[in-house]
Amino acid sequence: MDYSAANHALWNIVIQLGLIAAAILLANFLRQKVAFIRKSLMPVAVLGGFLLLIAKYVGIVKVDAQLMEMLVYHGIALGFIAMSLRVPAEKNAADRELTGFKSGAIIVSSYMAQGVTGLLITLLLSYTVMPGLFKAAGLLLPMGYGQGPGQANNVGSSYEALGFAGGRSFGLAIAAAGYLVACIVGVMILNVLSRRGKIGATRSAAEEQHGVDFFQSNDEIPISDSIDKLSVQIAMVIVVYLATYLAAWGLTSGIAALSAGLAATVNTLIWGFNFIIGSALAMLLRVLLEKGRRSGLIRRQYQNNYLLNRISGFFFDIMIVAGIGSINLEDIRGLWVPFLLMAVAGAAVTWIHLRIVCKRVYKGYFYEGLISMYGMLTGTISSGVLLLREIDPELATPAANNLITGSSFGIILGAPVLILVGLAARSDAMCWAVLGMAAAYLAILYLLIFKLRRKAK
């Protein structure tokens, strides 16, 4: 085997991870030494991502976009698996009141609000200053903002095949804009809320504390035995991720054998939401380990919450830097007007909508729920966690878990979204009909969010 620099496959991942590590260290140095950066609440990972993006465009470094996208994809799942393996504390009143179903309704209602906004913009432009604009392009706003680059790429490509020139690039550009909104506007919102005293301890405040984190609870395995305690945590995370791959492969293979048409629609969603499968399997392992302890089959607690928090934080930081660093600004091309209108309107409408619904559902941790949902529903689930960690560094509130459980219910409640996306591209009349159906479904979801209550026991 050639171990020299000529073996690109051998050294490329090391080089790219080295670029990410250098960006993180430089960003951390700047945050510590530059007062206005520190006061801005700009997360180190976000700053590192933009440093890498700038370095890429000025020609200082060469970023492997495909590898970066892989790191983002795997990082989401690995981070949430580590988080889901944590031994939960006793549930509080906010946990009991919140349901995953309502979180799912919040997510899908955000899709509908974004879809109505996007369609209104593209329909208006197509009948005025841009008569050649593909009218259904407005539905790429919920695909890019709400569901992320994977679905934006898939739907954009299908629209491109139906006559929307540059549809795939436009969808990816919307997704990239959404990610920037989550990171930049989200941080600006954190600053405003902090100055108004609406949020308490932030990461910046936590950085000034020099206490020691609580490391170990009773009955855990030793810190270092025949195997290091950190190795056990990482091994559990990776084994669960392997099981996630096998479960997704089994599901998609079975669906493909039953129906090629169904597979074309559903299988992409299964692989795109692999973090949900991973989180579910991690929770299952956690339950099995707890049952093993209660039955006496297992003597010690294998999970360590402190180390699992560090592992999830590591994957989330790597994922954020890689995600921002891999943004391709050339994706916008000749569609600046609808792009800018949709990007700005999408950010504003999503914020207004979420302020209304989150205030009703997330009692006791409104701002944590609002900020995390806004980060996810403009960017990705990773950017939602990123913003949340600024005001809830240890993810102590249920807000982070709501992103997972809500996404699970969102798959079920969001099934009509895929139907509407397909119908809108068929004709102008159908596009108007989809606008009406999206508004009607939004009203139904509002009723579920505001009127649905737990039955008294």
C-alpha cells in the first residue's frame, strides 16, 4: 500500500478533518480574545464554519464538499444517538404536559406556513414581473427550510425534470439560505433576548464559571478498567448506528420489493431521517440496559451522561463546521428575486408562526423550545441543537428531545406534504388548488395544537 501523499484516498479525510479542527481552534481563539465576537453569542462552531467558507472562496484551502456533506449526514445521527443513550432524570411538569404529537404538529404546521408563503411569492411573480417562473417553485421553501438540503435536492430535481430550469440548484440555495438564517438570524435573536433579560444563563456565562461538571453517578462502571470508560460510550454509539444502518437497509429493501413506486417516495425519507431510527434504537438499548440492571443480569450502569454529552457535542460541532463550509454560493444563479423574497419572508413567517404555537405548547421552557424549533425549521435539526446549546448547554430541558419525537410524529402528519408537492407541479390550476389545501391543512393543525388536551385521569 502506498502511504505517501500520492494516495489521495488515504490522506484526504485527515486533511479535511484537519481543516475543520483548525477552523474550530481559530474560532475559539477569536471568541476568547475578540470582545465583540464573544459578546455576540456567536457559537464557536458557526464562526469556525464561516472561517472555513471564507478560506474556501479566497482559495486558501480546498474543501471536499462531498466529504463534508457526509460528515453532516452521519454527525446528525451519531450526535442524537449519544444524546438518546443518556440516562434520563426524573420527568418534570413540562415533560408531562408536552407530547411528541404536538411537537410534530408544530413542525408540519411550519411546513404549511412556509409552503403558503412560498407559493404566494412565486404565483405573484409569475403573474407580474417573472411570467416564465415555475409556479410550484414556492414549495421549495418548506423543502429547503423545513426539511433540509436532502429533500430540497430531491424535489428540486423532480421539478427540474418537469420544466423548472435550475430547480435543483434553486432548492439547494434555499436550503443553504435557511442554514444561514438559522445560524445568523438565530444568533441575533439570542442576543436580543439576552439583552432584554428573556433568557438566563448562556454559554458565554457558563464559560466564565470554573466549577467541575458532575461526572459520575452511583453504580456506574469504573472510569478505567480493562477498557476505558470513554471507549464503552463510543462503542455503544457506533453499535447503535450500525443497527440503524441495518434497520434502514431492511426497511428500504422490503418496501422496494413490495412497490417500486412507494420505494421511490418513502425510501429517501427513511435514509434522510436515519437519526430518528438511530434515536429510537438508542432509547431501546437504554431501556434494555435498565431492565437488565433491575433483573440483576447487569450489575453496573454502562452509560455515563457526562461523556455522552461530550460525544454528542463533538459530533454536533464537527457537523456545523462541515455544513457551513460546504455551502456552494453558485447554486443561486439567475433566480435572485424569488430567492431573496422567499429567504427573507420564510425567516420572518417561520419566526412569527413559532412564537404563536410554541408559547402555547412549551410551557416552562418557552424560549428553549422556540429557539430550537426555529433553528431546525429554518436550517436542520443540527442547527436547532446548536442554538439550543447556547441557552441550555447541557440540554437539560426537554427541548432537544422534542426535536426527535416531534420529527417522528412529523413524518406521519407530514405525509400530505409529499402529495401536495407532486400535485402543484401538474398545472397552474392545481398550483392554486394546492395553495388552498395547504392553508386548510394549516388551519387543521392549529386546531390540534391549540385545542387538543390530555384526558383527565
